[in-house]
Amino acid sequence: MEFAKEWSNRFVPIPARVSLNDLILSHLDASKNRPLHVLGLDIDPGYLAEHILMRNENAIY
């Protein structure tokens, strides 16, 4: 468990990952009028889920 905490503290998304997150979010914009349930199964420590939740007011984790 300690290894996972240390890894997540060191993890910094690279610009390409941030761009990919933005692209994914742009495709989700069509669902802004409906609840969006987010489940983070990405290889990073939840950055994609956080990215979606911070930018979509209808998103639920």
C-alpha cells in the first residue's frame, strides 16, 4: 500500500496525457444534460476521473 501512495505522489501527467484527457472530455460534452457516472480504471492514480469530475457539473464518482 505504501508503494502505491508513493507512486501516486510522484505521478505527474505528461502534456500528451493532459491532451488526451481533454479530447475524452470533449466527447463527453454531449452528455452534459444527463448525469454522467465516472469510474476511474485508468493506469494513472485517478487523473482522468478527476479531470472529468472537475469539468462536468453532472458527473458523479
